[in-house]
Amino acid sequence: MLGHTTWLSGSRSRVHNIVSNKDCRPKTQHAVGPLSQVAAMGLCFNAFSFIYYTVVGFGDAASTRVSNNLGAGRGRAARRSAQVGRLG
């Protein structure tokens, strides 16, 4: 497979750029100050936290519902709750 590149066949400079975090920096024509970089990182962390905790919240709710149904001896309801939790 000539000309086909995979993550294993990258160049050394590409690996060095990834390791040294050069690919994560904003690519603009103007110089970006350290304050705007910190602000951008803060926005990224907030977005990630929002998405992460939303998914964790749905998983916790599904786990609680399954546990309550199992504790009450309702196996079919527990299975249904688990199926709904996987789709949500």
C-alpha cells in the first residue's frame, strides 16, 4: 500500500509535534496572548465537563432505577430499565 499512511507510519516530526503539544495550539495568523489561551482552555474544559456529567447523570439514574427494580423483585422491569438506560 504505497502512499497509504496510518497512525503507525507517521513521520518523526509529527510524533514530536503531538508529544510536545504543538498540534493543540491555536493556528491563527495573529499572535495569541496567554490570557486568551487560558480562556480558550477554560471554555474547552467547561464544555467537556458539561458533556461528561450529562452522560454520567443518565448512567447514575439508570443504575439507581435498575437497582430499585431488582431490590423490589421486578426482574423484567429491571431489564427494561437497563435497556432504556443504554439507549438514553
